[in-house]
Amino acid sequence: MNCRGWLRTAFVAMTVVGAVLTPAQAQVSEQPIRIIFPFSPGGSGDALARLIAEKMHAGLNRTVIVENRTGGGGRIGVQAVKNAAPDGSTLLLTPIAPMSVYQHVYKSLDYDPINDFVAVSQLGTFDFGIAVGTQLGVTSLKDLVAWAKANPGKANYGVPAAGTLPNFLGVMFGRAAALDLRYVAYRGSAAALTDVIAGHIPMMVTTTSDLVQMHKAGKVRVLATSDQQRSPFLPEVPTFREAGYGLQATGWYGMFAPAKTPQGVIDRYSKVIAAAAQAPDINAKLLAFGLKPTGTTAAELAKIQKDDSALWGPAVKASGFKPQQ
């Protein structure tokens, strides 16, 4: 075969191969990214997922959809991401509990929060506050500790539900202050707030954002918040550390991918997601949800996840909480 004939044959062959491969390659590149949020729609976490999805669509030029995969307190959705192909097409956006707390709560999980996932970026944090009713006559955390020691039979604190981070934070505070505090589980923060305001229960622990309105209205008094710095929502309220108790704990939302997702994919997603969380328009919306925007590197989130697992583990154990599977 002469040179011209060989070139003609090669060109035809490449055209045929291109016709076969190009649609498949296009399917891969255009495959939507699914962000699985393992809880019901309507809350701040779900809204956060949809805001980040919009920014990822713009930053990656790919369709990004949010899927609510509920059940098992978030475990069903987390397991679905664990079992997904590690190709960057499935991500998990979750609060802290399924990734840093559940391993201490449940005797067995269908996933390993550390080894079955790779961190991508932390999106935002939220802290907790301890509040008392104004009729208690307590104006500082040390006053509350003194009252609780003088009234051990009344030293109960309300929480939005049993087995939640406010439940375990109350255990942390009790241990730090050498108090025997007993939790009372409610169905949500609003019900607990009602009883604190009415004087049926002396104090409660919940997310700071749930306490802001009633604190500013003078219905309850927030005595301390749990982050390293003061809450931007209640800058006049000291932290637990400032109040004299060595306690610091925050909640967060983070993005994760299945283990073995290529590092190049993780690095690219991490940059886009961190930039999204730090964008001024998203920043303002997260603050409105009661979240402090962060936008970390993958390595930073991985460290946070492990450190928080070590932090919450002893409190979960000390609480004696036993979940209903």
C-alpha cells in the first residue's frame, strides 16, 4: 500500500473510532454530579446543598443536582455515597454527626466514616448556646453552676432531642463544671424554649441560632456559646472558655466523596466548593441560616473530622445514650 493509500485508510479508521468513542466520552463529561443530602428537604442544610450546587454548576460547567436520601438519621444517604462509583459523580453533603459522632453512638454502622470517604471541603460551622429562663435570676455561667450545686434535684437541661449534639454538649459542660446534669428530651428547640420561658425547666442547650430571637427579646438569657470565638449572632455573650470552663465544640457541614475518588478530582472540587462557600452572596445567605461560612481545603476538613470524633466520643459514652436502631 502506498503512502497516500495508507493515510486514507488511517483517516477512515480514526473517523470510525472517533464516531464510536466521542458519544461515550461526552456521556462521561456531561454526567450530572449528584450531591446527596441525607436528610429531608426544607432545612438549612438542604438549602445550603442547593446553594452550593448552583455555584458548582457555574464553576465546573456541569449539571449538579441535589438528592435527598433520607432514613436512619442520615445513615441511609451516607451509605449510598459509600457505595457509589468513586468517579466524582456522587458527593455527600452532611452535618457533622454522621461523620464524627455516629461511630460512637451506634454499635455498628454500615460504613466507616473515616476510611470509606475522602474529605472535600468544610462549608460552614454552627455553635451551641446554654440558656436559662429569666426567672431563675442567673446572669453568668458561674452563677448557674452555683445554682445547680445548690439545687441538684432541679439541675435539668432541655435539648431538642435525645442523642443530639446539644445532649452531648450538656454532658461535656456537666463534666467540666463537676455537675450532675440530667437532660430532658423535647421534640425540637421550640418546645424546650417554651418550657424554659415558662419556668418549667431551668435551662436548655441548643444551637445558638435557635436562641437568638428569644435572647434579644429578653425571654431567655444565653450565658455562653461553644465556639472558640464569640458568636457573630450574639457578640455580647462570652464563650464557655471565656466564662471559665475549658469547653469548645462546634457543629459543621462538610462535603465528602467516596474513598478512592481520584485526587485530581478532589482537588478541583475542593477549590470550587471552598470558593462557593466564601462567595459574598453565599456568605450572606449562610449567615442568615445561622451558619458561619468557612470553605476549607480537603486536608483541613479531614483533620477536623478526626479531631471532632475524638472530642465527642467521651461525651457520648458518658451520656449513656442508647439509640433505637
